[in-house]
Amino acid sequence: MELILITGPQAVGKMTVGKELEKHMDAELLYNHQTLDLFARFLGYTKEAFRLSDETRKNLFRAFVKSERNVVSGIIFTVVVAYNLENDRAFLKDVCKMFLQAGGKVYYVELEASLPERLERNTGEDRLLAKPSKRDLDFSRNELLGSLEKHRLNSQPGEVKKLLPGVRYLRIDSTSLTAAETAAAIRQWKEDCSIQSS
């Protein structure tokens, strides 16, 4: 039983990398907007929509770690983390704890990329098809830029290992990498982790 967490700021390529990983693993992708947009359709992107989205994810993870008959052995979960917000840090702790306490493994992948690259990826066709809120390009661009002023969306050195003991951690600068190349690097790292722990 595995949780592969892919984090990083908006438009860094989390969902696209997750889709590439899904092709080569016994795991299903759950990307951030799949739950969030469900509630935002009715409530807007409000605090309540975010709260309900988080609870839905947690309920899925709880059921997954308890079940002995899951369809797949892992979940690839993508999410934006504001490391300066206690709620985001607490969410990560809760989710990772569920898997670790059930005897599962957690692989934490943090992506980063240059701002010009993220702004270009922000208008990518796959992103716009999958995420309705990103189709208003001016709003999406302003949200991406505004988040840089409000939040710290990449961790500081050593922060993740301190926050989430027992979790395997990898950071990748994907600025000049394709999604397939990034996913290949993640798969190789996962294999190396398995060899080291055996």
C-alpha cells in the first residue's frame, strides 16, 4: 500500500507528472482539482469548499488503508502545499500518518520550476481541459502570481523530513524536464528506495 504525494506550486506540472506515473504503476491518480472542483461548482472557491474537499480526500484515504480489496495498491495524490500555513502542514501530517500507521509507504515528491516555465505551463491544453477554474487565463495568472506574495509553496531544506518523519522525500527541479522525464526520475528513485529498504 503506497501513497505517492506530488506537491509544488501551481502549474509546476503535478497532474501531468501524475498521469505519466499512473501509466507505469499499480496506482490511480487523484489530482487536487478533482475533489475541489466538485464543491466549487456549487459553493465557489470558498473556505467551505476547500474544507469539504480536504474531508473528502481524507475519507477516501481512510477507506483505502482499511480495505483489503482495493482496485490498486497505491494512490498518486497531487496537491499545492503552503508551508507557511498550519492547516496545510496538519493536513499533510494527517494523511501521511494514515498510510504509515497502516503499514504503508509514503513517497513525497516536491516539484519546483522557474516562474516563466510555470506561467507557460499554466496555459497548457491538458491543464485547461482538466481544471475549469484555470480557463479564465487572466484570473489564473493573477492567482499564480498572487500566491507567491502570500505563501511559501516550496519547502526549505530539511523541512519536509522534519515535518513528516518516516516519509521518503525527493525534490526535483522540472523546469527543463518533460513530464515523462520527471516521472522516470521518480520511478527510478522509488526503485532505489525499495532496494535500500530491503
